Amino acid sequence: MERFGFVGLPNAGKSSLYNALAGGGALAAPYAFATTEPNIGVARVPDARLGRLAEMSASRKVVPTSVEFADIGGLVEGASQGEGLGNKFLAGIREVDAIVFVLRAFRDTDVPGPTDPLEHLRVVEVELALADLETCEKQVDKLRRTAKGEPSLRPAVAALERAVDLLGGGTPLYRGDLSADERSDLQPFFLLTDKPVLAVVNLDEQQVEDPGPVLAPVVAELAGAEVIGMCVQLEAEAALLSEADRVEMLEGLGLGEGAWPRFVRAVYHLLGLRTYFTTGEKESRAWTFRAGSTAPECAGRIHTDFQRGFIRAETIGCEVLLEQGSWVSARESGLVRSEGRDYRPEDGDVMEFRFNV
């Protein structure tokens, strides 16, 4: 399962965000390094389409898709040189597929640390860039010598040299203007700043009422990356309530469904993940697939036999099927397509697979 990780300074709210997603389980304490080993959790991905399909089919069971996340210990200045949790912290980041920066803006005199989210961003970006710079400099020296006898390595050398220039100038690779080929050549080195990023700005209750002035500078700094403002403490408290009480609490505060559903959906897409559905009386289920996958590969998410013996996929868009009210009606109207092996499903497709093994 693809995984995203929370990265930020101590007391930024990473463990509270973990609790908001997991419904508790992580120690959230107002001192540095309360988390020394990554907490791993799984969050369901909210999707109203699944509930509507289940209602249409009168399904006895509803199964949402999910995504894995990790609460990594707090980063401090000098982490790239071993300060704080040092290499243990950096190793935790290498194991995730996408990074979520947790940047503190909330004000609380009982919780030490800066409250400027841009200062938080500066520190984490510098430390990750320095760690990557050291990796790239070591690798480029090795490959330059080897590439003299192996011309096929020259593109990797060029990509590493380009990365060294960017990182040496303080630019994380996710902000650099690297080409797709250069990024591909850098993949074997598992660089920290070559991962997709998203930022959560942790607000206090007063800032939630008008988050614009706090979020705007971060949005400008992380141009192109999604920035989400939320009061993590409120979301964590709401996660411990029953669904009805949670809705009542958030609506009473004027927060609607809350920020975490939007956050989970944003990270899900950041990881390059998409959803297709199967639906019937027995079960309606959301299935995860990677964007660009073929129909047989999507079938394999259900069972390897489906992929191995794939014949075709009966396919219809979710909204079209809901408008028709049933598979039978959709077929009678000629709206169900028969797609072959080369079809690349789109987010929101509803599918039935035909296979033979």
C-alpha cells in the first residue's frame, strides 16, 4: 500500500494529525521527540460516490478504499548532520511515497516552538535539501568514474549534477525545473526532496475563522503544491466521537465536514492514486489503482486471476450509472461500454470484469 509521511518540527501537530486520521493511538505531547519510532496507520478515503452506489444497489456491505500514513518523529535544525533523531528520522522519510509538511501556525504559550509556518517550512526544506545534497555529491563522484567505461550511465551523471546545482543553491528538487527524464534517472537514489509534497498549516480555533492571511504566504512559497489549513486539535477531538456527534460538533463550529476528508482525498491523489467501483446487492466497494493503469491491472487489484484471465471490462461512469438507477437500465440504454486490454480506467469508473482461467 502506498504511504505518505508527516514531516515537521517538534510540536507542529504531527501526532495530533495522526490521531485525527486514525482515531487516536499516537502520543501527542508538548515536548520534542515524543515520537521516536514512526507510528503507522491506515485511513479510509471518504467518497460520497460509494455511498450513493451502495444505496442504489441496496448493498449489504460497503467497503471504502484506504491509504497508509506514517507519523515520523520531529525534525530539528542539524538533522542532516545527526542532530535530534538524525539518520533515524531521515530513514523514515525515505520509506514514504509522498511527504506532508505539518507547519505550525497555532498560538499556545504552553507549547514551545515557533508559530510562523514559513519558519517551519524553511527548516524542514533546508535539512532535507542538505541530506539530498550529500547523497548526490557522493553518488555523482562514483558514477563519473564508472561512466567512463559505461556510456549508459551518463544521463544519470548529468541528472545528479543538475540536482547538485539545485540543492547547493537551496532549492528542493520538488521545486526544481527538472525534466521527466531527469527525475526518472534520479529515482534509484531515493532522494528526499524528489517526492510529491503537500502542506498542512496547523491553525488555532481563531485562525480557522479567517485562515487566508496565514495560508497565503505558504501558498505563495509552495507554488504548485496544495496547502490545506486545519485546526488539527479540533479534528483529532472530533475523530474520537461517534459519526453523529462528530458531524454535530463540526457543524456547530461552522466547519462543515471538517478538513480531514479533504486532506485525505488530496493526499490520495498526490500519491497518483485513483478509484474505481464495483457494486451489487452483496457489496459496493471502492478499489484503488494507480493513474495510467490498464484494465487488466485494475482487475488484478481484486484478484490475480482476474488479471491473468482478463477478457473485457463492462464499464460505465459512476454519475451516468447513478442517473440510470441500475445496471439493467444502463445496459438497456446502451450506456455500458465493453472495454478491452488497452483501456485505461478513469477515476469514478464502475466496472464488472469478465475473465477466464
